Amino acid sequence: MNFMDTLRALGDRVVFGNTLGDWAHALLIFVALLTVLPFVRLLLSRRLRALHPHQSATALELAITLIERTTRLFIFAIAAYLALKSVDLPRRVDRVIDFAIQVAIWTQVALWGVEAARFAIERRMRQLGGPQLPTFTILRFVSLVLIWALALLMLLSNLGVNITALVTSLGIGGVAFALAIQNVLGDVLASLAIALDKPFQIGDELHFGDINGTVEQIGIKSTRLRSVDGEQVIISNAQLLTTQLHNFGRARELRTTLVLALSFDTPSETLRAFPQLVERVLKSLPASRLQRCCLRGLSASGLEFEVSFFATAPAQTPLPELRQQFMLRLLEQLRSDNLAVVASGAIAPVKPASPPGAQQVATP
């Protein structure tokens, strides 16, 4: 008997219901797939990284992330499954193999889902910028639990398990749990709305009701503000979203209005020149813009001028500081003209000693 006859006889020998030749063929399939599939994964990843994003860079980044998240264990399971399916196996062993491949597939699907959720959340965080809010940590945890729970239910369904009763029980339990913690859950969902919609952020100055404060921390259940008086104000997120907020932290311009009263015996030339005087004073100040200066009417104390101007850079020059600078400059200018001015409701009256014949400006 020559060498070929020996190999043929050896290949025809039956082991576990299959010839050695069939087992060798299955081994060849396993080795080939275990070699080719990682190479294909690497080739696709490099190809996508080198590809110029003509339409959507986000889709390319997500595809690369999912390809790289494909585990070696999943590739090994696919190679072993296809190799074993090429031989005849007992029904019980075949069922074990089907169970194992189902577990491997849905585990990999869950890993892809978790990676896609993490990618979407981190991309949203980069778009929003600023400090990381605790809500994103909660969102990552909730998405991880939901994805793995869904993968487990799909695995049980594909294995022939009736999951209807299980889903119903989970639904009833979930409703009961949600009712028990509805207040906390409302605050958590409100925190998520704040993180995604971003109506305000840390450092913004908020006005609502009789509260005026700066946002210090946005938590999962509550938001903390530091009031102008120094104390810390803690308010639940759900209550904060149902309140009408005035966010001065994002104001591009802030306006203030002053009422100045000039005496009745002020000359007409001075009255006509007063708006130009106010405009010159505002132009000499940084980050200010005059809206109007007009004679609005008469009062018991004199002729009332309404002065309205904007602080065009409130972050650099706060409005109270700009208003103070304006009043000081205006007082200096009017004193040089032997006049006095009062901003009703804003600054205490200025009453310098007037020389004989000087014209006075009264407050209403």
C-alpha cells in the first residue's frame, strides 16, 4: 500500500459520526475564517479612516467605531459555527452549538448598541461643550441597561422562550416603580431636558420670581444657585423648568432707562442741546449705545427727559457699573455748565451749591 492509499484509508476512518476527511475540511474552514475575518475587519477600518467624508463624517466615525468594537470572541464563534455546520453532529450537540451562536450574536449586538449609544451621547456632549453634567452619566447607565435588557429578551425569544408574560410583568413592575418615584423621576427627566436643550448653563445669571442668582451646579435632582445676597438657593429641576426664567447670562445687550428732570426755567437752547450732551457722554464710555433721549412730558417738579441706553458688552462692563459711569460723567458735564441732575429712582439727588443766576434741575 502506497502513501496515497494510506491517506485515503485514514481519511475514510469515521470519528464521532464523520470521517477524518470531513473533520479536516471543517478545520480548514475554521482556520480560513479565523484568518480572513480579522483581516477584513482591519481592512475595512483602515479603508474608512482613509476615506474622505463626502457626505457625513459622523456616519463614517460611527461605522469605524462599530467595526473596531467587533470582538475576536465573536469572530471565533462565527468561524467555529460555520466549520461545525459543515459536518454531521448529533441533535443535542447541534442544539448546543445553535444556543452558543445565538448568545455570541446577541452579545455582539448589545456591544454594538452600547457603543452606538456612547458615541451619540459623547458627540452631543462635545456639541454642547462646557462642563460635563451628571445627567450624561445617568443617561449612559440607563442606555446600557436598556440595550442589554433588550438583547436578553431578543435572545430568549430566538431560543423559543415565551417572553410575553415576562414583558408584561416587567411592564407592571416598571409602572409601579415609576409611580413610587415619580417626583425623583420627574427631576431626573428635567435634568436630562436641561442637558439636551440647554436653556441655561453654569455661570448664567437667572431671574425667576423673587430669586436672582448665578448657576453654580446642575445636578441630577436639583440645581444650585448663588443669590446676590450670598446664600445658596436649591430648586428642583422639574420646578425650574415649569418657571418662567430670565437668563441674563446670555444677553448680548442690556438696556437701562433713567428719568432726568430739568427745572421749568431751563433755557430752550439747553433743552434742545440736552440729548446731544447725553449722546456725547455715552460715546465717551466703553461698550455703550444710546437708544433714545427725549422729553417725555411735564411733572410737578420739572421737565422730564427719558434716557435709555444699552450696555453692549455686559460681560465685560456690567450694566450697574456702566450706569454709574454714565451718571458720574453726566454730573461732571452738567456741573461745568452750572446745572444739577437727578435720576429718579436710581441715584440719590445731587444738590451742589449754585452760584447766583445758575439754573437748577429738580427731581420729580
